[in-house]
Amino acid sequence: KAGVTQTPRYLIKTRGQQVTLSCSPISGHRSVSWYQQTPGQGLQFLFEYFSETQRNKGNFPGRFSGRQFSNSRSEMNVSTLELGDSALYLCATQESGQETQYFGPGTRLLVL
Amino acid sequence: GNSVTQMEGPVTLSEEAFLTINCTYTATGYPSLFWYVQYPGEGLQLLLKATKADDKGSNKGFEATYRKETTSFHLEKGSVQVSDSAVYFCALFSGSARQLTFGSGTQLTVLP
């Protein structure tokens, strides 16, 4: 099976702009989770989607949002970008009823 | 809440040395435990996992045993290689929280 894919791999934006990141799960995986990785805060959970519904949410401001489509592909959106949003954004997918998450290569976002 | 405490790095070893990276956790219930590895510029790769007490996860010469009595999941390898140089993350998945909680990561460098 193909692995988790994320696009784009790299992004450069300026403060105040918005950005949309995409994640395509492993075939058959219906749960998609998003994590933010920064040198200072480490890996932090953003949210999880299952069957097009947000099932769980981490402690991030409302500028961070996401959605999931009927084919399980997911997008996350960050509006009004701040310098502190510069990070590696990782998507992870898992099968229903399983606890193992498989990660994509990440999207590296740089906010200038 | 759930938390994972991981051995501080960086760790530098010579090739063929023995590796131990300590990991302890705090969680309600009975979480599943994982070790992930991250190579430069990449996402997280699942290294091994254990889903219940006394389970031993193993892969590519790495091993870790789920110790409920000491709430630990230490990573070991008998003989490291230069190609093992990477950042290693200990993590737990709690069914109630439905998210991975990560340790801070340990940078391993193996010198030839």
C-alpha cells in the first residue's frame, strides 16, 4: 500500500496570510490526525478527523481548523499566520479500531 | 493528563556500542506504547510498539518492553550502526484521549 502523502512539502508565507495543507491517508485508513512539531514545544496534537467529523481537538487557537472529505483525505487550514506558526506539520492516519498511527513526511511551513 | 518523560539528549555513541534510551510515562488506564524514529528532513517512522503489560516490541535490532510496574518503555539495541543516527521519540496512545502523547525526543549520533 502507498504510505501517507502530504502536500506541499514546503511552504513559505508571510504574516497575516492563510495556508491550506493536504493529507492523503493510507488506503483504508479513515482516521486522520494532525500534529505540529517545533523545536520549542515538540510534537503537539492539533485535531483528529474520522468519517468527515472532528472527533478530538488539541489546545490550539481557532485559527487552526481542518476538515475531512468523503474519501478520507484531510486538509488543515491556518488563518492569519503568525511567526510562531512556523513548524513541521505532520499528518498521521490509522485504521478503525487500531491505535497505531502512521505518519506522512510532513509539510514544513515557514512564516516570514 | 497523560505525559511521557524521555531521556535527555543528545546521545553520542561509537559504532557497535550498546544503546539505552529511557522512557517513562504517566497515563490513566492502559495505554499502548510506541517508539518512533525521525531522520533529518523526514516524518516519523514507527519503530516498534507494545500494547499491553510485559509485551516486548522489536524491530531492526531494537527492543523495548512494556513495564507496567515501573511505567517504563526503555529502548535498547545491542550494537548500533552509523545509520541509526536519528531522533527517537517515545509515545503513548490512550484510547480515551485518542491522541499520541510524545516525549521530547532523543537525538542519537553514532560515530564510525
